Amino acid sequence: MEAKTDADTHSQICLTDKPSFDHILHHLQPETSDLTFTNFFMWQHSYGLRPIYLPDLDYWVLFAKPPNRWRPFFLPPVGDWNNPDKLKKVLDYMDRLAKSEGVALWLRRFPGQLSQALHDIDPTIVFTEDPRTFDYIYQAQDLIKLEGRKYHSKRNHLHQFSRKYSWEYQRITQRVVEECCSFSTEWFDIKEVFHRVCTDEQKAMAMVMNNYDALGVCGGVIKVDGQIQAIAVGEKLRDDMAVIHIEKANIEYEGIYAAINQQFATDFGAPFQYINREEDMGIEGLRKAKLSYHPARLVMKFNGERK
């Protein structure tokens, strides 16, 4: 049985799709880090993502068939979540598509608002929390100023870094993009990434850096003795919130993560009230690191299945 609807099915997400995604997401004003065009674009190879546009509904359905990993699933559809009639039609389409693929309906990384709306439409879909994917939200000024006793250790790390090393922060320009794409180090290597075996993270970073201007992202690097040793890249998520998609640094330099965090927050995050620093992926060390910056709150995400 084939899923039938007036749909525009793509083999992959293309840069030409960005205006459509951006227009819808601007009206949605999401606060989960998954819901940006850049995020879909950079992780599409890891997810095995198949984007489907439903023009009659002005909705994007995002079906993922990850190679040799999770079973197939749907990411949150991108459209008008406040219109229950449209949302029901989208859910019906996802049901038909899942059946045509011979898989059960599995929904991943759904924000609370969308989870509740879908459960209201179909109470047989049960959503459960997925703490590994919860986003960490910070007051931008906290990350910039690092004021008060709770940030004492962070200020110490910054002072140690400044005392020990000759460094500078630079906003990423096309020249810096070319530097990032041309060098190969143990901590950051995206050179010819699609011509060899590499990690999902390397593929995602390469997608961003190789399409930096077209994606409209903003980034910064820290150079130590003239060499790039840390990088951060983010973008606007909603009117009051930025999101950090990439933050990598060479841990041979003590305090460098504290430095790139604070410098990029100051350079890029200052106009926003909040900064979303994404999830901890269930990694204990990453969870502790994110908690050490005292988030203002966590944004919950849910997985859904029929029971």
C-alpha cells in the first residue's frame, strides 16, 4: 500500500528548501534545538532523512531511516501546529507512509506542545519523556558575565587560560571557514570528510562549514599562537533565543571550553535573552558540564508510539 497525497518528496534536504522551512519556523517560534533548517540539513546523512513537502497543507514531513542504527522514525513535522485539522491530515499521511514502509509509527524528539496536540487528535499515541534529548536553556547574560559565586570556577578557568596562553577570538569569516575546512587535527577534522570513514559529528560539522554563508549561521574561533584551537557556530532559533549547534575545542589547552563559551556568547548571544546549548545525549560528563553553567530551565522532548 502506498502513501497517497499531493506531496513533493525529496531525496534530501536542499538549500533551496531553506526559505520554506524558515518561513514556517518563524511563525512557530520553537524553543527546541532540533527545529531549525540548519539542524535538519547538517544531520540529514546521519538520520537518513527524507523530507516530504505537503503543499496543500504547507507542511514538511521528516521521515528518517538511519543506516544501521535506530528503526525508522519521524521527526516533528514542520507546519501550523495550532491548526488541528491540518495536523490530523499530516498525522494521517505519516500513518500511511509508515504502513507503506512496513514500519510502526515512531515519533522522536517531539516538543511538549506538539505531543499534546497529537495526543488530543489520537489518544492511542502515548508520549514518554526522553531526558537524553532535553535542551539546556541559559540566560544569555549569565553566560556572558559569569557573575556571582556560582560562576566562580568558570571565571577561574578563564583567568588561567588567559594567563597561560597567547590567544585571540575571531568572528568566522570566509577566510576562517577555509582554514577550518583545510586543516586536520585530532580534535577537529572535516577535511575531505565525505571521502573517508568518519563520525556523524564530523559529517554534520562539514555540512555546516561547507555551506556556511548559505545557511546564514554565525560562528567564532579561538586561536592560540595563531592556530585555531576552538570553534563555535550558532544561529537564531526564535526571536528571543539563540542556539549553539557546534562547540569544539582542543582540550590540551586548559580552560579553552570556558573561553570559547564565554567569547561566543558575548559576540553572538548578547542580543538574545536566552541561549539554547542543546542536549547532553545521555552522556554523564556532558550532563555535568551543562549543569555547571546553571541552566535557567530544561526543555523537554518526547517520543511517541501507539499502545
